[in-house]
Amino acid sequence: MDIQNDNQTVNYFDQSIYDYKEGSSRIESHLPKVAEGYFNFTEACFKEGAISQKHKQLTALSMSIYAKDDYCIIYHTKGAVEHGATEEEIMETIAVSAALGGGAAFSQGVTLALDTFDHFNQNLH
């Protein structure tokens, strides 16, 4: 999904990731200990372990869809793609989230999550 911004075409997915990183850097410059603690914690949570990184990203994606968190949907769909998630795995993740979150989760999954999957999967292949 591309959007027009002051006569420039901006890719929504890449721009969202950039916006998140820019905001994170801003917090980090003002609250370095808080940011460091948060980043270390989340990095540790997503390391390969008994659960693969792909499955951790799919779990986070399901929770993000349920929470209707656009930035996390994009971020964790990208992470799942980067760790080898297939379209079928993304769709099953959407289905599990929708089973708990109903129509709101379903609509977030079949729009934003699938559009993000298509964007990042296309860029990897």
C-alpha cells in the first residue's frame, strides 16, 4: 500500500516501521535506562529457544491483531516473514486471533496483516 505525501509516494509498511524506530530513538534519548531495559527484555523474549523465532513472531502477531495494534501487526508480520512464515501460517494466525477477538480481529487480519505479508514476502523473493 503506497500513499501520497507532498507529491512523494511513501510505502505505508516501511514508513510505519521507520516511524516506530524514530519514536523509539526519541524515547531512548530522553529515558535511556527505560528504553535499554525494554529493548533488552523484548530482545531476550524473541530469541530462539524452545519456541522458534518464527512461532514467537506468529504469537505476537496474533496478539497484535487481537489488540488492534497497527504498528505491532506490521512489525510482527514482517518478523514472521523474515523467519520463514508462509501465507498459510499467517492465515491460520489470523484465524486463531479472530476466534478470540471476533470481527474486529478478523478485519485487522484480513486487511493489514495480509497486506503486510504480501509486501514483505514480495521483497524477500
